[in-house]
Amino acid sequence: MKPVYPIVGLVKIQSQKKYTVGDVVMFENNGRLLLPRYYHRITSINNKTFTTMGDNRQNSDRYEVDVPVDNIEGRVIDFKKIL
């Protein structure tokens, strides 16, 4: 997948009642927000776990992350490029 968002920018997220494959989301990792924050696309849904992967990846690799639904902070709804 090609990246949708450049590395530097301002991202607006919004909590959703339901997330679907293809949504770009921000999530917590081990009870804390990732810093710098990572925004991954949901690639599959299995029960209450989402598999996510960054857009700038061609194959499944160590950047693929399984995220419990409760750790999702929100879906990206807007992006403003800074540089």
C-alpha cells in the first residue's frame, strides 16, 4: 500500500461505534499511546481484535500489529500537511 498521509502533519481522530477494514486508526499500545503516534490501517477483524499495518508496507512484517478493540482511540477523519 502507498502511504495516504505524509510523515509530518496534524491528524484529527474521532471515536467510532464501529470500525471496518480500511479505516485508518490511532491506538494504544500496552495501556499508553504510542509516541510518536502511529496511525495504521485496519487490514482484518477477528472477533474483538483488529490487525493493523502502516500504509508504507508492501508485505506483512514486524509493523503489523494486533490491537484489541478497546485500545482503539479513534478513526482518522482529517489530515493537514504541516511541511
